[in-house]
Amino acid sequence: MMELISRTRNGMITYCAHCKVYHLEFGNLFFRLSEAGFECLRNYIVSINGPYCERSNRKMNANRKIFLKLPAQNVYFCVCTAELEELKSLVLLQSPAVEETDGLIPFMHDISLN
């Protein structure tokens, strides 16, 4: 069973104690992270100064001016200030978990994520 840890309007974090992995879903992005990977991503996200990034990238044609680098070469996802603040709240577990069958979400441990 996946335990719902945190939820916002656009995302949620669940944890599987059996697999020892976090699932972070935000918008149309999905991350499957080890405990160390989740901590690393969380530290990276909370370190980002959104207003500074938006000012630095103001001349770019992109709608969202805050770029978050992913480990893959030349892969970023971009957010606006409000989305960054929501993502920070999500990974800092500051949003109350939504009550949904005692916070547990049924999940098959042997599924393929392609």
C-alpha cells in the first residue's frame, strides 16, 4: 500500500514502505525516488530563489521562467513562482495529507513504469 504523505492542488507524494520509494507527482511530471533521491530533490527545490530566477530569465520567450535542472543532460522542467511555492510546500510536507481510506492508496508493487 502506498501511504499518502503530502498533497496539494497539483501534486502529491506517496511512499511505499515495501519498496522504500517515494512517488512524487506534480502537474504532468512523475518521479520515482529512493529515500536519498527524494531528500536530494527536496533540498534542491527549496534552495531555488524563484523571484531571482524569474528576473534573470525575464527576456526568455518561455511562459515559465524558473527552470529546474534534472539529472538527464539538457532536461529541465519549468515553473512559475506560484508553482514553485506549491512544489516547495509539497516536498516540505507542509500540506496536510488528504484523508483517503486512512491515507493509504492501493498500489500493485510489481507494475511496470515502462
